[in-house]
Amino acid sequence: MSSLSSRAGIVTIALLSVLTASLAVVVVVDSGGGSATASSSSDRRTISVSGSGTVQGVPDSLNATFRVHDRAEEVQAALDATGRHVKQVIAALHRQGVGARDMQTADLSLDTSYDEHGRPDGYEASETLAVRIHPIDGVGRVIATAATAAGNSVSIDGLSFDITKDTKLIEAARSKAFAEAKGAATQNATLAGEQLGQVISVKETTEGSSSPAPQPYYAADALRNTAKSIAIRPGQQPVTVRLAIVWELQ
């Protein structure tokens, strides 16, 4: 019996030695800026922190959506009227300097129309034209001209601003994001009694160059008797860069 007990003790000690040798020491420091992780010598000791930077820019382009719609008793008559009015809108946009590459058909529909008693009384055809206007100097005149080019058949379904020349803005936002991330990483490393080493990886996401504006609805007859231009105010919109950076710990 004493021999068996002695052998069992040896086996138990051996198992404990194997388990102890296989354990890795992990220390995690967590804060609002990210997390710092130190591992065993078999892995890199790293710290991962995220940062964001935002700058304001002035839009240089506007996207407008024009819907041309007509009603007629016959299908072909409704389609013909819409096609004719779309050509008038396109011609008006061309006269205002909008190129063909900046105009695109975004939607086309044909539906049965009904009277107040729910009986079919004709057909409604419509085509939606998505237009990019740039530069935006005089954009109010361009919109008003297009909206009144085909009588009361045109409506403006939406506007959105865009920053197409955003390289400098992204660079400035990226610098701010990196500075924020490095500051948080340095503090976390110091609190953990470590020092930052080289950057191992950087993951970047960018947002804000294109921003939707409120979706207005303008009927052509509402513009016809007011002014030859409507006021469009681009204001500013943010451009944000977010970085997720991993540093090696020295």
C-alpha cells in the first residue's frame, strides 16, 4: 500500500508540474482609450488602442433628385409625356453647365391611377433623375431652372451635400486620431509599468465625406412664381477618421 501511495504522489506531482509549465501569464489593463495586454515570452507583448479625429469641411458638390411625373388616360400617352418632360429637364441642366456624366436615371415607374371612388381612371408614369452639381456656386439657380423646365411635372425629392476633394481633411483627421490613440496607449503602458515600442498594425475607417441633408419636397409651381433661384446653404459637415492601432511593448 505504501508503494502505491508513493507512486500516486509522484504522478500527482508530475501532473502539477506539467500544468504549471503550460500556463501563460496574462495581465490586462482596460480603459476608455483601449486595452493593454502583456503575455508570456512565446507571444508578442502588445497594447491595442483606438483613437478618432474629426475636422469640419465645406461641401463642394450637391446631389439633387428630380422626379418627373405625368398622368394620362393611356399608358403610351403617360410614358410619352414623361419622356418628353425628362428631355426638357436634361436640356435645362445642360444649359446650366451640368454634364451628361453627372446625370443618371435612378428610378422609373408606371402605375394605374384611381379616382376618388377607387375606380381606375388612367395611368401615372414617372422617372427619377439623380444629378450631381459641382461646383456649388449658383446651385440654387441650377435647381430652380431644372424644376421649372417642364411645367408642373417636376418635383425635387431630395438633396445631399458631398465633399469630393477631401484628401487634406482626411489627413488632418488622421493626424488627430493617431495623436489621441498614442496618448492613450502611452498612458496605459506607463500605468502598467511598460514602454511603447514599434507600431505593429493600424486599421482605419473614414466617414463623413458625404452627408445626407434633410429631404425636401419642392413642386415646380411653388418655384415658378417666387424666384429664378432658391437659397441653398451648404454649411459644414464633419470628416472623421478612426484608427485601431497595436503597439509592441518594450
